[in-house]
Amino acid sequence: MTERKGYAGNGLVHVKNPHLDSMDEDVLYHLNLGTKTHNLPVMFGDVKFVCVGGSPNRMKAFAQFMHKELGLEGDGKDLKDICAGTDRYSMYKAGPVLSISHGMGVPSISIMLHELIKLLHHAKCCDVTIIRIGTSGGLGIDPGTVVITDIAVDSFFKARFEQVILDNIVVRSTELDKDLVEELLNCSKEIHYFPTLIGHTMCTYDFYEGQGRLDGALCSFSHEKKLEYLKRAYDAGVRNIEMESTVFAAICGLCGLKAAVVCVALLNRLEGDQIKAPHEVLVEYQQRPQHLISIFIKKRLGLYNQMELLDNAFFLNN
Amino acid sequence: MTERKGYAGNGLVHVKNPHLDSMDEDVLYHLNLGTKTHNLPVMFGDVKFVCVGGSPNRMKAFAQFMHKELGLEGDGKDLKDICAGTDRYSMYKAGPVLSISHGMGVPSISIMLHELIKLLHHAKCCDVTIIRIGTSGGLGIDPGTVVITDIAVDSFFKARFEQVILDNIVVRSTELDKDLVEELLNCSKEIHYFPTLIGHTMCTYDFYEGQGRLDGALCSFSHEKKLEYLKRAYDAGVRNIEMESTVFAAICGLCGLKAAVVCVALLNRLEGDQIKAPHEVLVEYQQRPQHLISIFIKKRLGLYNQMELLDNAFFLNN
């Protein structure tokens, strides 16, 4: 079974579901939004950038950061959670930037993406770019390095996502937008206080056994077997490991959303399994993809200028 | 590859990982707890019941409810989130009852279970029963019905969980504790305002295409194909569908935890896909598994008596 990519040239988001047109109402249950209870075009019609990440607090902090960076009115500290009626996901808006949490793992981000894409469709959003800004385990790279994903691969290093539909398995492409990868790498050249590189990202269904960790409640393999697997992943081009990128690439690709994955590495998995860096170091690492994406968004909006270089130098020194 | 069940007769929780003993410190990263930063035996040594569910708010409400039901000191409204330093999971304790959120989907609950089981091991907990109290889509049953899972099955109606370890696929049993199922069914006989039944629970990796929904951003099948699939599931004994039960049964079984899954059905999937019941109806549905589990826990602790029948009648009428 093959499926066509969603890009159709008019910039709209493409839901690929003939049943939606005949629905009188669409309740986006896990977002606590709906077509009859909310005016989605008014609430979201101007959205151009959607940023998603696992943690609700981090996505709130990113929205506040973008509010400030875009020079929007008010101090941004009182941004309201648009999904406040549910605790499944959190959503914040700063001008044309929507910032949403997706929890951990493929199923959790998949529910959010289905409802988000219907939201963008109902709101008639146009030319939307979507970026996952996340955390990951690095592979042969220094902690704190930011990885821009060129291809999302599964546990077998294949660029594919297997979706069960009824009881058939459909294989989907996990290709991401190549131009967007280059554009993001160019933006990273403005930042000198951390390294950014392009690499494959491995997406697993499990943090412990599935990523070759020796420190879970269950572990049946040796230190040597673990290293042999991780080194094979490295040789296949994998530079970091997380738990959402394949389904993110697959769904966004099918729906015509230009998508990117930008994750910071919290540790180097060739050197250990436990995340032991001090809290403040981890917090600073998590701001790195946010900093990169803020430059990307400001450049796209024509709000970035050379003066920022001074700011970035300031960021480095403080 | 076969794996032995974890029951060993001494009532302790069994981590099956020879590497753990040689670790100087164990950081339970996603719970924001650790063996060097917290005195886990003092904090958790008395835990006998662990209840888990997707939503943080629901698990907080359950802990407050149990605090009251067990007649513990204070009003329970100021129970603190033990995982407050992270927003990945929430955890509350009411006497011997630990109540923890696990987010949505197999990967999310799997991370929590690895760290929870290590926590129970480090705390030297003994004779622990673990119950998932969740929400689900019903199959051929009325909304509001509570289903006690006898067997968790996958999208192909098989009682198995496939775990990727390095790049091998290991098949695990999803058997649950039969005596516990009967004990819970007996407890349900004390409650007359909603139906409880025993059935198979299907666990999927996706809420939309994977559960045959016609209302996602992507849908490639007809109403007829959907119904044909759901009816085959019903004929195979499936009475509800959710997204965590197979890995929950597999991991708990291997680690010697007696485990049960008790979910309320929010809708009948043979009649629709969207969750449209009014908010207050859904809130009341979600209290039903909590009510059942409170009776189970009180009976186990010798705190349940016939007077409760009056309470239950009161519950019904108000």
C-alpha cells in the first residue's frame, strides 16, 4: 500500500479523510476544543509556526520566550493554556506561533497531531511550518549538542513508520523537508555557544530496553551487546535517539505540513544511560533548540537583524 | 525467547536486571526521585496498592478520595505531588495507596513502570497490588460500563506484547492475575448504580486509525470496514479498547506484581467515534472505577463493612 505525500501547492493543511466533510460537529476531545464550541478560524487563523515538545512546562516557557522575542504586547507571563479544560495536553499562542505539548512516545504525539491537524484545517491555516523541539539521548556527540534530523529511523535503522490500520500494517515514509533542514542549519550559524549538526534520529517505543539501557527494571543483555547495537546505530548515521520523530514525520508529511525535528542531546549514550547532569545544566540544554527556532522564526518574519549577533554573544557570556 | 514470570513467593518486587546491583546511585529521572537524593524506604516502604491512570488530575482526585475513604488525618486537599520537580508524571500518596499518572500510550506508561518498579524495589515494598484505573472506548456495551480485563490483547486480538530489545523482537505474555479479577468482580456486586463486567481489553498504539475511527486527520477506510473490524474484535471477546494494557500486563507480570486493569467505557464504539457526552457525565463515569477500587482496597484492609451499602445507595441517589 502506498500513500501520496500531502503537498498540493496551495499552502493549506490537508486532512486526508473523506468522512470529515459530512460531520456536523468535530470535537477535538484531547484538546478540549471543537467546531461548535470554539471559533477556530478566529482563534488560530493567523498561525504560521507550530512548535511541539514533550513537556507542558517547557512548551509554556517557549511560548513566553517567543512572546518576548517577537515584541508582542504585554509581558507574556499571563499566557493562558488554551487546552486548560483538559490535562492531556497544554497549548499556548504567541502571535503566529502555537506551542503545544505532546507527552512522551509515538501514541501520545499521534493523538495530538490528529487533533492539531484538524484544528489547523478547520481554522483554514495556510503555509504552516511545524517543528518538534525536544530532548534526546545523543550518540557519539557531546551532551548539549543540538541535532537537526534529516531522516527519522526506527529501531532497525530503517526510514519508515509502521501504522496499524484496522488489522493491516501500512508502511509510511519518515522523510522530512530537506530545505527546512538547510534553513535551520544556516540559522544555527548565528549561534556560537553550542554545536548544531545534521544527523539521523532513531525513534523507539521504549526508553529502557528499546534504547539499550542497562538501568531499567528489566534488562536481559550485556554492556557489550548494548555498545555493539549503539555503535551499529552510529555507523548507520544515527546521532540521537528519542521517541516521537517517525510518526511525527509520517503524519505531517501526509498532511502537507513542512516539518522539522530539532532535539538537544542530554547525554552521550556511548558513555552512559542515566541522566545525571545538574538540573540547571539540563534546563539550559533544553533552551538551546528554543533559541535556534526563535532565530528561524524571526528570520522568516523579517524581524531578525545583525544586532541579534550581539544578543547571541551576550547569551554566550552570561 | 521465553521469559519466566516474576512471582517468587516472598512478596517482593522483582527487578530482573543484574546490572542494577552494581550501580552506585539510581536516578529515576522521569519521577524526579533517586536513591541518593531521597530515602525511598521511608517514603514508600508501606505502599501496598499502586493505582495508575492516564490523567494527572484524575490521579490526584483519586488520592484525595482514598485519603478520605481510609479516614486518614487531615482533609487530603493539600496532598503534594511527590514528582513536583518534573511535569512528566504526577504522584500522590494516601496511606498505603500510591496514585500515579502515566500519560497516554504504551511508551509513556512503560517509562513510568520501569521507574516505579525500581522505586518499589529500592523501597523494599512487599505484597504490592497494582491496578490501572482508566478510560476506554466500549465495544457493544453501554457508556459508563466498567470493564475488568481478563486478558489484554493487541490489534490482532492476540494476548501478546511485542517488546523491541536492541533490534530483536521479544514476545511477552499479557496475562493478568485471575484471582484478582474475581475479587474485583465480587467487589463490584456491592455497587448497583453502574454495570461491571469481565472482558478482553484491546490495546492499540493509536487512537484514530488504529482503533478504526472515521474522525481523524487521516482515514482510508469505509464505515463498513470499520464496523466489520470492530465486530470481529467483539466476537473475539474484546469489550473495550484503550492504549496501555498490554505493556502494563507484560511488565507487571515479569516483575511479580499482581496486576489488574479496570476501565470505564466513555462511549460504545459500535455507535460512534466522537466522545460527546457532557463534561459532568464524563467526570462521573471516571469516578466509577475509583469507587470500585476504593471498595477493593477497604476490603483488603478490613475497613469495609455493611454500613457502606447505605453509602453506596446514597451515591446512587445523589
